[in-house]
Amino acid sequence: MKITLTKDQEAWLKARFKAGGYASTSEIVREALRLLQQVEIEELLPSGIEGELQRRLRRGGFKPMPEDFFGTLRQKQHARLRAARQKRAA
């Protein structure tokens, strides 16, 4: 495979190689491609999740949470902690 780089890209690649940390310029290019792939995957991931959520919402796969859901959850957790503390103190 042949890849054509601009003069600036080639200079940057050579400078990175001379700075150390890579066994070859090919290794730098492979690392750059891996990072690009990771960025592309991360960009697609939220939209994929959003699409799945939209599909499930349309099918009725989710029920809305009550307005006081987190308040109730917090109260239950505090009650559990109080009970555990009282049990240890007894």
C-alpha cells in the first residue's frame, strides 16, 4: 500500500520518529489510524444508543419514572444506613 503525505505531514512524522517512543514511522501511522478509528466509534456510539432508546420508547419498552423517584430512593437509602448504624451501635 502506498500513502501520499503532504510535506508538513511527512516532516511531523519524521520528527515524531526522531523524538523516540516508536520503532518506525509505520508504527506512528498505525497508532494514528487506531486513534482515528476510536474517535469515529465514539462519535457513532451516542447516536447508536440514542437510536436504540428511541426504538424502545416507540415500542413502549420504558416506563416513565415517578417525579419523586430519586427522593424516594434517597429516603430508602438513608433509612437503610440508619438501621445499619443502629444495629452496629446495639
